[in-house]
Amino acid sequence: MRILIAEDDLALRSVLERGLSEHGYVLDAVDRGDDALHLLRIYDYAAAVIDWRMPGMDGAELIRQARKHKIATPMLMLTARDTIADKVAGLDAGADDYLVKPFQFDELLARLRALQRRPPGTAGPTLEMGAVTLDPAARTVELNGSVLQLTAIELAILELLMRRSPAVVERAVIAKHVWEDESEAVGSNTIDVHIANLRRKLASGRLELATVRGVGYRLAAK
């Protein structure tokens, strides 16, 4: 899943990029609030981690502007501002969650998972469909109760399709969420190859991974 990080502290931004990448996220990272708003208006992110004090536009104004433009991306404000008044201001600006620095990385991961569980149909700690169970925290998939071996890309595609089910997920959206450089997947058969492998591995999972010609893919329980 693709995450946006808006943080002007280079050291912390590097820590966030490294840690989130190790947990299977695809990342875009910027150090200015106006650059973050520009990306939010282009991409459909699974979530965004927003610092408060940034050049260009502060985090509260960034979130306020994003909500004004009907951007529904779940946003977590990550800041050293720790007063109740600050938290109220951040949440009232439109943030979905608020985490004070310094923080434990495990708590950040848990809060991001919670934000991603909010869409309809994904309220539990795991994603379940047919005979398939995906645990976003452990990055594991079970098929009929047994561990299913998937590549990191296959797992990321499956998670995206399960979260968006029963909607059709466009190829461009898959590329943006799963690949660091989306151009690697768009305009080639790369996505088709991974979908074919995933379809084969899920054959006994009571799922239908359907190709919607010219658009993308849809996952639904049989």
C-alpha cells in the first residue's frame, strides 16, 4: 500500500522511509507541505503521515486544504506539539489521528493499520474473503488455514484488491500502490504476470479474481 510522508526533518524522514518500507509499504516522501498537497491531489494514498511544522505550508493547513478539496486520504499528524489545544486544532483541521514525538515505531504502525481498517468491509484486524485470510500486521496470508507463500508484490496486490473489493481496481491504481516507480508496471505486462501468478495460487480460495478488460481487476468471493 502506498503511503505519503510529509516531514522536513531529514533524519526522521529517513527512519520513517526505512521502517515503513521494511513493513511492505510503498512510499512517497517530501519535506514541504505544499509539495505534499500537490501529491495528495494526484495520488490515491492508503494513508498519509503529516508533520506540523514544515516549509511551504504547515501540516494543519495542509490537511485543511486537502479536506477542502474533498481528499479523503486517512491522515495521521506526527508532531512534537503535545498540548491538548494542539491536538484539538490538528483533529479539527481534519486529521484522523494524532501521534506525539518522540514515539514508538510499533505504535505508528498500529495506528496506520487502524486508519486503513476504517473503509467499509475492513473493520477487523485481518482481511478475510472466501478461504483467504490476510494479516496486514504480520504480512502473512493463509489459504484454507495453511500459510500461502506469496511474493511481496503479490501480497501487496492482494491486500489492495481485498480492501477495495468488490470494486474494480484500475491498473494505474495498482501500479501506484505497489511499485516505487509506477512506470515499471504501467504500459507493460508486469501487472498481468503477477495477477496470473496470484490467480493460480488462490485457485482453491473460493475467490474470483476477474479481469475487467481495459480497466483493471476485481476480487470477490464466490
